[in-house]
Amino acid sequence: MINIGLKVKIITAVLSVTMLVNLFVTYYLIENEKVDAQVINIAGKQRMLTQKAVGEFHRLTMNKKDAKTEINDVDKIFRENLKRLLSGNLSHGKNLSIHNELVIIEKRWSSFKELMLLASKKSLDIKRDLVYEEGNKLLNIIDKTVQAYEIQAKNKKDFIKSMQFVLGFIALMIIVYMAKIALGINAQLNAFLKRSTKISGHQEKEKGNELEVACLHIQYFLNDVEHAIDSATKAVEKSEQAALELANEKNNPQALQQLDNSEDIVIETNEELYKTANVLKKLKQKLQENSDISF
């Protein structure tokens, strides 16, 4: 059987660990939501940059001088974002499927840029429709990657929320069990208080918690026991004194007639009084040992 003190210690430890884990999971969820939002935002920008590249290609075919510079700027930003997604501080390389998609996008983007620059030259017989077709294909791949990021973030969020629910349920069960133990302890304290009050015989209401009041009543009982011991001791002393007086009166004819009977009564009374005194002393000692409670 596990005593109440050990139960309370175990439950407190388990509840503390559960709350700490729940706190850590909540913190992890908040931090991951920030990262996931950044990743989805950057992946979405890749779609926008692809569309902008196609638009700048169209301007380049119309002999807009700044179009080529814009394409190079788009290419620089696109590659920086792609690098962050692949191996930077926003890397999601743990997801092999998304990582492979990003590698494909990196290769197709390089080919797409070269195709735009070649198709813009009138000296080369390259159909410009190929650029638009390749741009649409690239957009579709990037769009699938964005959706994959969104699904991954949702699954991670759902998993962490499930963990929080389980931890919360465990914490609730522990709290209910602790409440049950607390009610049991309270019932035992009330019973202890009632019995100690009955033993002491004092009905006055005392101030303090249940244990303090119960200990006061036990102390009242110990005081009564001590008083009984003193009374028994005094009775023994008086009995011994009476025996001595009777012994001194042996020469008295009247005392001599009662001496035989009185001696037997005195001896028997002394023995009983000694036994009573010893029993009371042992009882007092045991009660003092069992009531040694600190607050």
C-alpha cells in the first residue's frame, strides 16, 4: 500500500512534468507557426516572381530596355528564396517530397531563364510560345509545392493540438484524482478531530486547523491521564502510610483484631494501584509518541 504522502509526491511530480511538456509543446507550436507562415509566404512569392518574369519577357520582346535588367533582378530574388527554402534557416529538407520538388524547380528555373533570353533574340528561330508554356508548367509545379507546404503545416499543427489535448486530459485526470485524495484526507481529519474531541471530553470550540484542534484535545486527554497518574501515586503513598500506621498499632488490642484483614486489603490495594499507575504511564507515553505532529 502506498501511503498518502508518497501518493501526493508522485502525483505532484507527474502533474508538474505534464504541465512543463504542455508548455513546451505550446511554445513549439507558436514558433513553428511563425516559420511555416514565412515558408508559405516565400513559396507564394515564387509564383509571383514567375509571373513577373513572363511579363518582363513580353516587355523584352517589345524592345523595352529595362526588361532584361528586371529579369535579372527577378532571377536573383527567385534564387535567394529558393536557397532559403532548400538549405537556409527556413529549410524543410526533412520532407523529402517537397525537397525533391524544390530541386526540380531550381533546374527548370535555370532552363526557363535561358529560354527567355534566347527567345528574345530575333536572330534565333525560337518560338516565343515555348516561353509561355514553360512558364505555365513552372507555375503549376510551384503551386503544388505551396500546397504541399500548407498541408505539411496543417498536419503538424493538428498533431501538436492532439498532443495538447492528450496532455490536458491527463492533467485533468490527475487533478480529479488529487481532489479525491484531498476529500479523503479531509474526511479522515474530521473523523480524527471528532474522535479526539470525544476522548478528551472537552466540547469547547478551539481555534486553528483540524490537526491543531485535534492535538489540543489529545493534550487535554494527556493532562487528564497525568492527573490520574498523580492521583494513583498519591493513593499508593497514602496506602503505604496507612499500612505503616497499622503496623505500629499491633500492640493495640482493638487494632490487632482488624490488622489481619486490613493488611490483606492494603496489600491488594497497593498492587492494584501500582498496576494502574504503570498502565497509565505506558498509555501516556504511547499517546505522546503517536501525537508528535509538526506543523
